Amino acid sequence: MKPKKLEETSSDSTRAGFGRGLAQAGENNVNVVALTADLAESVQFHHFAERFPERFIEVGIAEQNLVTVASGMAHVGKIPFTGSYAAFSPGRNWEQIRTTIALNNQPVKIVGSHAGLNVGPDGATHQVLEDIALMRTLPHMVVIAPGDAVEAEKVAQAVASDSRPTYIRLAREKSPIFSTDDSPFEIGPAYVLREGSDISLLSTGTMTAQVLLAADQLAHQGVLAEVVHVPTIKPLDEETILKSVRKTGNAVTIEEHQITGGFGSAIAELLGDQLPTKMKRIGVNDQFGQSGTAAELLDYYGLTADKMVQTITEFLSQSR
């Protein structure tokens, strides 16, 4: 998978891409239904609602009911997609997701939009940095964080054809598009976007665009970084990740999430079990977010390409 050059690309939000993909999934399968908790336009489910009003349900501000109703619909053969802010789903209704969806292995697709720091001025209450940790601990649950809008569109169509319960993490703000219409996406595989020999940079979600920029900067310093994009956080593509880290001998994970319990922790568990390796986790370190622009917050928490390069360079100097 060869990514676009970021200086030549456009940007869009993953929620917008997913919304378009959901409408297409509705075209492909009459059993696809969509439910939201009073946030249809915010989570981009309005595309589906306009085309298939008979298959769209607005439950109101009732996130617990949102997923419980969806579980019942899945039980009778529907393919439900639920949409809300990640602060509320899975933030508010985690117990209902655990009991009615995961425990019964119902194929509900839970969309948590506006996740991470990029909701900016909305502040800490809406900057959910714990959702990956919440969802990847649930048995049966697949967890996906698409890297850009094009990939998010493919994710919507892929999960509609999959029989497992799934959590999809989306962002509100636009981010650079590095994949193309021809880029592959399947549930499960990780993708090597850039080959290197000095360090493996493993990322998920919209952070991958920043990681590609960081890899360019590192190359100017003589550091050849291998960039591995991991849209499917659970189940992990162990083979691709281990192959990369075995080659480079160093690993850095990057996520717009708490470093505890999230993507970096999943990689640490894998390496700890199968390939003990020097590694560094870049993310939010046991803090809540705060109000600011998305750009200001990413810089403050060390999640811009420039800040990543500083951290990676320090890590490499200490590990030699």
C-alpha cells in the first residue's frame, strides 16, 4: 500500500467518509439499519436517513436504549449501526454494550464519533481518550480506527458484511487523506506504508498522517523509519507487526488516546509475549484533555510530527 504524498493531498473527516460508506452499505444490503441518539448530522448518518428513512431510527438522547434496541434488531437478522459521540457511546452506555451486545455476540456496529483531542474547544468532557481501552477488553468485540476518510468509507462497507460486534472510532476534524481508492482495506490486516530499517513506527487512526510526516523528517536526519498503519486494533495483525519489529529492533506506538490500555498497550502486550523489544508509547499520559484548538492540543500533548520526531530521536539515542 503506497500512500499519497501528503503535500499533494486533500483532507476530510473520517466521520464524513464513514457516513458515505454507510449509505452505500445500505444500498448493498436491505438488512442494514441505522440508529442515532439525536446526533444524525453530527455523526453523518443523515446520508443514510435521507436515502432509507424506513430503515432509520432516532431514539432521542437515550444512549443506553440506542444499543439495547440495536442488539434486539441484530437478534432478528438486521445489521444495525449505532451512532453517537464516543463520550456517550461507549462512554455512557458501556454496560449495555457489554451485556446486550458483546455477551450475546450480536453483530451491532457501534460508531463512536468525535473521539480524541480533535474536538478541541468542546473540552475535556468531550475529548474521549479512553474508548479504545473500554472496547478492546470486551470479548468478541472488533475495534477499528480508520486512518482517513477514504479508508473510513471502506470500513463501513466491510463491517456491514462481517458477523462480529464492532466498535469504529471516528474523528470530527478533517485530516489528510493518505490512502487512495485502490488502497486495500480488510478487517484485520496492518499495512506497511513506508519501509525502513532503524525503527518501527506503529500508529492507528488519523495519527498515521502525522507519523508519515514524522518519518519524512527522520529520513532527513538519516533515520529510516518503517511506518505501519494499524486500522484494526483488535484483532491485531500479529504477523505484520512482529515482522516489522523483528527487522528494526525498535518500536514506537502513536495514538490519540491514553497510552494506558489503548493501542500502544495492545502492541506492548504482543511484544511482551512474543518479542521483548525496546519500545516507546506516544499518546496522552494519564491526563484529561482541555479546551483549545485541535492543532494546539495535538502540539501540547506531543502528537504533531515535529513533537514526535523529538520524542523518537530521544528514544533512539537512549536505546543505543
